[in-house]
Amino acid sequence: AEKVTVRLADRREFEAEIVGSDRNTDVALLKIRADDLTPAALGDSDAARVGEWVLAIGNPLGETLTFTVTSGIVSAKGRGSLRLPNRNNYGIQDFIQTDAAINPGNSGGPLMNTRGEVIGINSAIASETGFNVGYGFAIPINLVRHVMEQLISQGRVSRAALRVSISEVTPNDAAYMGLSEIRGVKVEDFSSDDSPAEKAGLRPGDVILSIDGKDVDYVGQLQQEIGFRKPGDVVTVEVARKAGERKTYRIRLASLDANQPPTLADASDNRPENTADAGASFAELGIRVEPISSQDVEQMNLDAEDRGLVVTGVTPGGPAWRLLGPGGDIIVAVEDKPIRTERDLRTALAEPGPGGVVTLTVVRPTETGPNRRVVRIKLAD
């Protein structure tokens, strides 16, 4: 917007100056010249607990119901990957979820705890109808405070980046890494050729456990820990690589393009829609595969290293069900060993044996280029 008007509860209106905005968090900082204003107290969103009571304030339905207060609880924290209708993708993955009624027009209003402290800014709802059905989301105020401070000092937000493609840790990942609980963030690939994480020694499949000694449990937490830092800062990253193996790296962070959200590995197309009979069968994975042809490699614009075995069928309920998808996923490596033939795959699967967890490197061609990710599968007994 080029012009913004701020209306207060006492019906006074002011034309606001736009100090700055941040597309990744959908937050803008406005400045007005007015007297007799009472600032809201900002709380600590990290201290908010699931189940505590909260109040949402806003203007649902625009001019119809101005300054409405609704109540509810904190339903969950750290919500990410919100596939919300009619909304752009967010660059954060750490929303506060609440069942306080939030409707169109509430966006930008505060989410407050019972002490009157703002712990979030109401931002979105998950609904097929566009109206509240009990799933509202707010941007944590700790993140907003960080954005606000940078907008005040420099009029824009500078974010640091590891330049990695990441995903949540699965039970198979945790078992493979020997973790006592399912936590951390998995590195799928590197999002640029000059990734500082790759230069430091991280590998696809590593699980990031902590940043500067602070545990990292999920994707949104990692994004905040890195996003709160500045390009050029050096962080200590602890990773798990294999059972019992831990590595620590010092990484000098790169900068994140202001208009580019952090990279999340896309595994949304991995739910099989068919179970074709073509190709050789691998019962331990519950899949059928066949070598990818030279013509397909050329048509899909794949690199030579991505010439592997294409998945042609997945057994419903089998080990690879919902992890691999037919007609697109290409197995290019197992435990870092290149896979080019069916014999290569059989040899690679023999080592972990029945019931073991195996690491597959999988490529899926997309319109924007190959999507590379790491998939860990527990073999059939």
C-alpha cells in the first residue's frame, strides 16, 4: 500500500508513515503523530504455553464489527507449512495456533495473554469457507520484535541464511541417527552453489540438533534461530550423522534474499496414486523400479549424477508407502553409493538387512529443476 490510514478506538484517524515492511513475515511498521497514546505491553511468545487463555482483538468483517474481542486458548506452537487458501507462502514456519475466533479483518490485531501482554499478531485462518472454524494463527511477538527493531534502525530486514533445503525429522531419521527422541531438522540439500553450510562440511541427510548450544526441535525453530542473526555472524552447529556420530561445525552465515522465503523440501507429491506393475520388484522397500532412459534424462533436464532408478510402483502400506511416489521419484544413491542398476540397489540393500533403516537420495524433476531430498526407510522384516 502507498497510503495507510490508522483509526483508533476513540475514532480518531491519522495518516500513517510506512517506516518499512517485511514480506517474509507479512509485517509492516507504521508511524503516526498523535498525543495521549497508551502503548501495548509486549510479552514473551517463547514463554506462552499450550492451553493458556488468550484474547484476540480485531475488526472481523471490516467496518461491520470493529474492535471485537474473542477468547480462546493457545492450541499449539511452532505450526508451519501452512497451506492456506488465497494466501501467499510465508517465510516463517513458527506460528502460534489458537481457537480464539479469527475472521477476515482480524489480521494485524493483537493476540494477548491474560496479563494484557501481546504475544502475537493475528495473521491467518485455516478454513475452506474463509471464516473461522477454530484454526487461527498468529505471528509470535518475539519474531515481530526482531523485525521491528531492524525496520526502525535501517528501514529493512537483513536475514542470515545457511542456504540449505530442510525438512522435519521422521521416526526413521531418529532411529537411524540413534536419537532418543524425534527432534532436530534434517538437511535435504543445499539451496545454492555457495552454501556456507556445504562449505563448512554439512552433508545431505545430516540432522541439525542445536545452534550455539540451543536445542533445535523443529523447522520453524531453526529458521528463527538463524533469522535472528545477521549475515556474517558465525554460529556453532551440532549435527547428527549416523548412530552415535556427532559433528560440530562453525559456519559463517550468508544473507537471505529479502524476497525469498527459506527453502523447505517439498515432499507433497509423494503420496502414490497408482501401483504400476512395470519394473523389478524390491519387496524389502515395497517398490518396483526400472532404469531411467537416456531420453528421459534429457527431457527432464537431469544431471548425469541423477541417472538412477525411477520408481514405477509402490505397495500400499509397504515400507515406502507415502515416502516415495511412482512416476517421478528417481533413486540415485543409497548410503552415498551411486545407484544406476537394479543390481546396485540389491547390493546396497543387503548391508542393513531386514528391519534395518536405509538412507536413499531421491530426485524428483520439477518445473524449476530437480528437487533432491533424503529419505530414510525401514526395510521390511
